[in-house]
Amino acid sequence: MKKSILLILAISFSLHMFAQDQTSSFKAGEWFKFKMSYSGFFKAGNATLQVNETNIGGKPVYHVIGKGWTTGAIKWFFKVEDRYESYFDKSKIIPYKFIRKIDEGGHTKDLEIKFDQTKHEAFITDKKHKTEKTVSVAPNVQDMVSTFYYLRNHMDIDNLKPGDEVKLDMFFDEESYGFKLKYLGTEVIKTEFGKVNTLMFRPYVMAGRVFKEEESLTLWVSNDKNKIPLRIKADLAVGSLRADLEAYKGLSHPFKIIID
């Protein structure tokens, strides 16, 4: 059931995207936990994201770890245990290293990608198949996780109008992708923490076996300096999947909740 892991990816994608000024929207110690449900009734799994600090080659970097796993009855017939890691420059927010280690119902991958942002190359190590190769990438290319943190700090929300689209280059597994996101406007939603004014976005996905159409995902992030990912909905070929933030800590700024 790749539906659940696709939503986890989308969470991580929604999760770190958007800022209004030059103050960073995140910092080391930030942590989120999401709960997922299938067709509004059945609990499907959980996902977490954690921001740490370390260094690579003497350069200070953020180390983000994303985990996703199925829970409840679903895990008995389709077990998911996924781990994603990204190491990216603290000031430029460009990646130097990306790890994807997944097990989705027996379908496994174990990849490590190192980016040379000067030579514009990605060195890919497939640990499962014991292969290595180097491919050319676009300047300042992002990985799946760093993309979201980069957008979170660099998207100019103040000048976005409903219908506007944001595009950038993202590298995933062994290929480059043109990432595209549409801004839908604002909406007040009810959350675990109270009513929150949010920004709504729609990432474009590939229609087909999993998603009904290109615009099958909708996500909501807090309309404040944190840009907290609060909710994501996915219309699937069969049923729907929803994820909601249920716990957080280590925010950079106060979380704005509407008091009735």
C-alpha cells in the first residue's frame, strides 16, 4: 500500500515549505508527529520529522530525519517502515547528502546520494543492488526533504496570489523532477490545538494508479512565521488518505492559534 508512504512524502513536502521574511522558520530541535487515516475512519499510520545539527566536511549542516510507519490492522497485511534523511547547508539550504531506506510491503530500497553542488553532480550508491553511478544535476538542486525546508524559508508568501505556481528542480532516487506547487489562498481550520489561520497549497502529482488526478493533494500550513504543516488530504484512486499534526516541539516562533 504505497498510498500511505506517498502521503508521508507529501507530508514531508508540505511540512517545510513557506516563510514570509528572512527569519528562519525552523531550527535544530524542531519535531513534528502526524497521524494518518484512510477514508476518514481507519488509522493508517504515523510519520515524524526531526531537525538536528551536525557537520559534513567541516561545513555546518542541518540533519533532518523523516520516519513513516503503518499502524493498527493495516500493518498486518501491508507493513511500511520508511526512513529518509537529508543533510543540507545551514545558510544556503542546499543538500550534500540524502538517504532513502524503505520497506513497503516487502518492496525495499536502500539508497545514499551525495551531491557535489560545485560540479553539479549526484553520486548514487544503491546498497541493495551494490551499484554506484554519477549523474549530472541542475545547479542548486534540492533533494526531496531539503526542498521543503528551502521553500519554507524562501517562498515569498506576501506577493503570492491564488492560482500562482512555484517551481524548482528536485532530485529523487536517480532522476531530476520539475517540482510544481499551486497557491490556493487562506482558510481557517479546526485542529488538535484549536482554530488556526492557514495557507492552502496544491502540489502537482502524477495521476494514475494511486492518485485520481494531477491535483489530488491539498495541504494546509499555519499562516505565521513557523509555517507549521497542519493537514494534508489525498484523493486516491480508491478511497482517500488524510494526515493531521498531532504533536510538535521546538518551534522557532510562537504558534498563532485563534481564540474565540
